[in-house]
Amino acid sequence: MRHPGEVAIQRGAGVRLAEHGSARVRAEIPARAAEFLRDQRMIVIGAPDGDGRVWAAALTGPPGFVTAVGERAIVIDALPDAPLAGLFDTEHDLGTLAIEPMTRRRMRANGRARRDGHRLLLRTDQVYANCPKYLQRRELTEEAPTTARTAYDGTTLTVGQQAMIRDADTFFIATHADGFGSDVSHRGGNPGFVQVVDERRLLFPDYAGNLMYMTLGNLELNPAAGLLFLDWTTGDALHLTGRARVEWDPGRVPDAQRFVEFEVDSVLQVIGATPFRWTFVDHSRFNPPVPVPRSTPSVFRPELPV
């Protein structure tokens, strides 16, 4: 069944591709994808919570903590903490993105998941790889000792959180549409590509991609979205949930085909969300230039609310 949201976005973009989009994605896990999953140390997940708010989060572990079992099953040897803790005690839609920053490889696997002891079991409905565009290379250089996580929540972005977003070259976006499931996608660009309008609004460009429009298609049917910004050097995470809409006038940003405006409803900042520390290598050669001024370099942690 074709996704009506994807069809609407294709029409708005002037793209006419019969049977292009999530309808053509297979549910089976190819052998090459299974091999890729076994090597991963991090997987990003996304889903709506019990109130319909969509969140994105990262799960980490040793190589092999994500394993394909058979043609349509993936076992993740980890359970989500806040903001998705306890959600999978019953079966629930789940989108996943396995991403390997150093090689710029990524793949998505979406379906229905449930908890099995200390693991998640995912029955796949969609499995597909993405191109390496707009992925920044980073090398995993350290695994810090596990410590107690500290979380801070709010409804607006602090000055420090705004600076962290302005300096980001990567974030993840989770979406959901009833009847079509959940999905997680990567967004990347040069630092400054995400614009902070004010303490509750962000703008980010939508660059040329694979023309499937799975993220934008879900937003066409349901504006709920979750954003995840990782501090690659400290392991901290900034989770945002809110509503997003497509703005079809790209404005002054080179190579942007449209903008997405995101309005924040809730903010969750988690210190020590992941144990990994990554060293930056280089930006993608596909990243368009960013004409807007960047913020001055900032340290994320000192801006924590009291």
C-alpha cells in the first residue's frame, strides 16, 4: 500500500515516481545487512510514547548486541531508558537506524517490537540502506566507565542547549504515522545548518536525498516528531519532542529544497546517556555551505539547569 503522506510530498516536490517510497521496501533482512548489524556499537530508535509524543534515543553495546535472527527478526541486547523506558512491555511500533560514522554506512529497520527480558525483539516490516550523503566521519576512540545518568527536563531550550544545537553537524529525527509505523532518519550538514529561531522553535533544511520522503511523508500525516542531538565528545544527549511541518520556500540556504520547522513541546537532557566518545575526522563533501552565522564555541554541560 502506498503511503499517502509520501505521495503528497512527492507531488509537492514535483517528483513522479511510480511505486517509489516505503511501499517498495522489503521486510526481509539481506545477509549483507545482517553482517552490518553484527558489527554495530550504536543504534538509534524512535517511537511514540503513551501520550503520542514521538521520541528518538540511542542504544549502545559491544559488537553483536544487535543481531538478525532469521529473515525478519532483530534482537537488540539493550532496553531504552528515558524517554522511552517501559514502552515495550507490550508490542509497539519501533523505527531503528544503525549507523557507522567512520564508514558513513547506515541502514534502517522498522517494525513492531516488544521486550523479552533485558532485550528488545523487533519483527521487521521495512529494511533498507541509505546513501552516505551528509554523514560526518567520526572514530570511536574511547568507552568511558558506566556512571549514573542525570536527567533534566523542561519545556523550552536553555541558552546552552540552543548553542549546542547551533554547533551541531548531525541529529536524528523520529516520526510516526498510524498504520504505517515509526521511522528514524539521520540529518546532517555543516555546523549551523540547524537554525535556532527562539527557545521553542528550530528550522532545518531538507537537502536532496533518495526521493522516498519517508520522514516528510509521516509528518504529512502526523506532525509529531522527536529529535536527538548527541554530544559526541561527552556522551550526553539532548532529546526534543514536538511538532514539525514542511515549509516549501527554502529561502537563502544553498541546495535546500525546503525547510522543516520544529516547535518544541518537551526537552529532556541526559548526562552520560552513552559511554562512547568519538573523535571528529571530517565533514561530508556533500554538505552545502551554511550562510547563517554560527554561535561562538560553547561547553554544553555548564549550561545545565539547577
